[in-house]
Amino acid sequence: MLLHPSRPGGDHPQMRSFTPFRRLCRSLPPRLFALLGVPVLLAACANQLQPMESREVTFQGQDFTVVSLDLHREALTLHWKNADNGQPFGDIQSLREWGAAHGKRLMFATNAGIYDQSYAPLGLYVENGKTVVPLNLFHGNPAAGNFSIRPNGVFAIYRDGHAAVRTSGDFKADAKPVDWATQSGPMLVIEGKINDQFVHDSTSNKWRSGVCARSPYQVIFAVSESPVNFHTFAQLFRDKLDCRDALYLDGSISQFYIDGTGYAGAPTFMVKPYAGIFAVFAEQ
């Protein structure tokens, strides 16, 4: 596992913090710089602009890494198989190498949800508008795995570019076309309420990752830096990250890759091959 650089405690941005100059750079399109003929300013802004923000958060004595994406500016995509050879990427490093070979720099990546014993997505998986795996509404025994804890849910990015987390039933009822989607479970937070299947003082502690759409175009990912129970992880999304709906992605295998920082989350020796992988790329 790549270790983090030294980071002070508390809920403070550790990288990619905003400054007035960065806000100015974000507000002006690059074409305008070219028209104005100010290459120096353009170069300065290029060094300031970053495709995401990450920060360390301490909540109830536990440490988490949180990544925030603005979908107006960043393209969040899903990747399962390499289109060049049809083989699953399986891990973040393979996806990173594929991106580099295609002139893209991997800025952020994480596992995209629950998968089955054949390392295929267990539920809905939509990649670039194509439904690769259909919605799974099987009602199983919760003891069979986290996906069966009711309700499970879907994270989706719709055709107009906005994102949402919905229960699987609500997603099906909407029947709206999406560009990207992954089904996982259980739901952590549902309309501002913590999933009532969770026990406050549960001793089932694992590294955990999850996602929410705090607003239609702001997506928040979080991963724990040590084992935590479901209830505390759900509280993080509701009470600290202001998410009304949040979805669990996975447990002990969960890691973030953040360009310039390395890996966060579960130790590398616990990580198994992924099915879908969320990613943000930047052109090199």
C-alpha cells in the first residue's frame, strides 16, 4: 500500500484547496484565454486547476478520505473491461496503465460496487449508455451478503449529466435512461434517514467505501482509513457530508487512488480484483 504523506488531523482540506485565483481560473473557459492572448495566465491557471478535491475527515474518532467531484467540470466514468482486448481491468493499476497508453492521466479511481464469484457486477451495470448487466431485484437472505440487505440501490449519471443515488425499486420505477450506473448495496442513507437495518453499536467493523450525490452535479465518495461499522459509516454521509441518499460500495477491498497522493482505504494485501471501477481521467 502506498503510504500517505504526513497529514495533520481534523477536517481540513489537505490538497486542491480553493483560492480566489483558482476560482477565477475555474470561471473562465480556456478558449477565452487564447482569444485574449495571455499564455502566461493560461499556464498559471493550468497549474491551479485540478479535476477534484480530496480531504481528510475525522468523524466519531474515525478517519476517512473524502473525494468531491463537480460533474460540470469532471467526467466520472465506469470501467470494467478493456475494450482493446475484452479482458477485465481487475485493478486500478491496470486501468491507470491503460489510460496512460491512451494519453490519459488517472486522477481518481475506486471500486464501483458489489460483484459475484465470477468477478462480474452482481447488479445493474451501465457503461457509456450500454446496459451490460441488468437491474437485479432479487430479494435474498441478508446473511448471504451486503447486496441482499434491503434496500440496495443504484448510483447513476443520467443523460443530462446529473447524478443521483436511488433505491433499486425507485430507480426501476423512474425508468429513465442513464449513461453510467452501478447497483450495489445496501443503501446507507435513504431520504435523510439511516438504513434501519443497521445497529448503532454493531461490532462488525470493516474498511468501507460509499458514494452520494449531495446535489445533482456534486458527487461525494468516502472510504474509511480503518474498520468501521455500517451505522457510523452511514452517519458520516448524513451528518458530516450532508447527503440525503448514500450508497455502500464495498467493504474490506475498498481503496481510493488519488493522483499525487497514492492509495487510501484498505491495505493492499486485502484487495481482490474489482469488477467495475469508477474513474476520473485528465488528458495528458
